[in-house]
Amino acid sequence: MLATYLTENKQRFLDELFDLIRIPSVSADSKFKDDVRRAAEFVRDRLSDAGLDNAELIDTAGHPIVFAQKIIDPSKPTVLVYGHYDVQPADPYELWDTPPFEPTIRNERIYARGACDDKGQFYMHIKALEAMLATGNLPCNVKVMIEGEEEVGSDHLGDFVTANRQKLAADVILISDTSIISNDVPSVESGLRGLSYVEVEVTGPNRDLHSGVYGGGVDNPINVLCQMIASLKDADGRITIPGFYDPVVDLTDAERAELAKAPFDLDEYKRDLGIGDVFGEAGFSTNERTSIRPTLDVNGIWGGYTGEGAKTVLPSKASAKISMRLVPNQTPDEITALFAAHFESIAPASVTVKVKPHHGGFPYVTPTDSIEFEAASRAFEEAWGKKPIPTRGGGSIPIVALFEKELGIKSILMGFGLDADALHSPNESYGLFNFYKGIETIPYFYKHYTALKTTGEAVDS
């Protein structure tokens, strides 16, 4: 019995996840390069242990891709599982209550970098596949591709996908790198926002200056940068870059009403974040602002002296990193070009400006009336006893749109995290309930998808 196997192996599943989390696979920092590869090797070995065939590491110009498969019958449908073993930097370490790469359980939650994003979530799939194979319950073919560069833009995965269409040929892509509304209200995300990520540099004088000697006579690049950034949004929270909204197609009233069915408590939202009020584009709810509307935010800003004590310096340079989340019909290249042209145009003659694009990704929407989405919905309903609500995700998974373009198949965003999991932040966490419930739910997707794909009929729960 599948359920018995899951129960008997719960602790081992968790122990293995902890071993994976302890590997600091930070893809953005070259000093962790060996650890990133070590994490890839760990994932390869666990896929092999789970019973999948041809588990391998595939080198790229960046970090390696892990691939494995189990073809039980070429005539049956094939599910391609995607995830990523790389994680965000844990800095600043001093803000963690416990060491970021030593997983700790508190209040039935796993606290560690990567606990949810995405080690805890993709590892559910490996354990679900192990359980299905061990009990003879895998109803279709499966391929697994876990990459190590998602947190830095998946630059080399695109080349791999394009060059390996046959190797990756499947009928649907299954991804757990998103969230549900709550543990009481399951949901399936039907879309993601895209991304344009840039770095800007403002340069004034040719060297740092004494602020007493030159202050008041020479423009300060930090002041200029702050003024330029502040001008990128108006008082109503609307982005002021000319042409920025031109491609955006507003949702219909009916579509907005469907999304509004997701329960949301604004007071609890503010309490959880420790803020007195929310802010965003006028005319839209908080949930709409974080899912169906584009955004522009400063992710980091620096310049001048930031060490201990005082240094009266007028800096030569100031810099910032800025991300823009995009919605359907906005493309990262076009938005990046619009941003660069506008940012350069608003710079005063006292400074020069450089805009350096980093990475981006296309927005993505999957239809809620498809066989794939219906299979995910039925899987949640069988495991949770409740029909999930369709939602739109505010984050980005840059490679998803490329999957559809190159492989011609849809992705199902079947995540199990929560917004409160503090992704990318100190004290990231993942609920034990969510980890185990995900492993329980995933086999139901395979069951319902195989039935709907092969016969067009649902199977009894």
C-alpha cells in the first residue's frame, strides 16, 4: 500500500531532506561552486536510489543539470518533473535565529535556507516517485530534471532544453516551486509573472570628495540616484516609464471576480508583516497588485561609506539593483530597453548613468480548463478533501515560458509552500505538514492525469 509506505518512511524522508539542505548550494556566489556540484551529486544519487533509471549529471557552462527517467510503457503519457537544487544566498547570517544551513524544527516547521525554495518542494517529488515505484503504483512514464541555476536566471538551462528536445519529450511539466493559499485552503497557480532585473550605476565626480570642501557645489550621486528612483513611481503607485503599460491587457471583471474568491484577511496580512498599511497601484486589491499587475522595486542600493562610525565623504558612485515583475504580453527584453532609455533620459547633466541587464523571464499563464489543470485539481481534492482555488502567482520561474516554446507542452504549478515561508529572507521555513502532504498529494496527480490523458475519464477517488 502506498499510504503505508509513506508512513513507514516518513523519518527517513525528512533525514534525507536535511542532508540535502545542509549542502550550501548558493549558485550566485562562486565560493560555493563545489557545494553546488555536491548538491547535484546528492540529487542524482537519491533519484537512482528511488528507482529511476539513467540518473546522471549533465555539465553546462554553469552549474550541472540532474536528469533521470522511468519509462514503464512508451505508449503511456510522460510527466516531466522540474525543480532546482540551488538556493538564494543566506546573507545576512546574523538575522537568522538558527544557522541557515543547519535545518532546525520549531513549531512543526523546518527552518533553513532552501527548506521550501526549492529543496523541500522538489524533494517531495523524488520521495513520491520512490513510493510509487516501490509499491507498483506509478501509472505512467516520468522524467526528472533538476537544475542548479534557477536563482540566477537559468541562463544555461535554456540552451540545454533547446538541444535536448527529444530527451525531454513529455506530455506535461510538473513543478512545485509555488505556494498554496493556506493549509486549510489549497490552490493551484494558473500563472506567473515575468521578470526584468537590472543594475544601475550613477557616477558623479572622478573620485570620492570631502563633503565639507565640495558639499553644496557638486551633485551627490547617492542623492541623484534616490531622486531618480523615487520618480519611477507616482503617488498612485503607477510606474512612470513611458510605454511600460502599453502591452498590458487588463483582466475582465469576471476574471478578477474569480481571483477574488481566494480568502484574504488584510488585517492579518499587515500583522504578519508588521506594517501599518499596504501600498500599491491605485484601483487594485492587494492580491491583484501582487499577482496580475506589473511592479518595479529596488532590491538593493549602495554607495559612499557604510562602515562603523563617520566618514564625511561625497561619493563618486552610487548603485542599485532593480527588479520589475511583468504580466502577460510584457517581454523582458522590451521592458529592460524601456527602463534603460527612460533612466538615462532622466539623469541630470551632473552625472553619468550605466544600466546593466542581469536576467529576465517571460510571464506565463496556463488554462484552467485543461486536462493537466483538472488532474492537479482532482489530486488536491482527493488528498485534502477540498477543491483547490485557481490563483495567479506573483513570483517568476523564468524557464517555464521557454519550456512551452521549445517543448510545446504546458506546465502545472502544483506548489505546497505558504507566503509566510519567508522565501529569499532570513529564517526561511517549510511546514512539516506541507512536506508530507505534498508527498501524499503528488501520486494522485499521476493517477488522475494518466486516466484523463488516456481515456478522457476521471478515476474514482
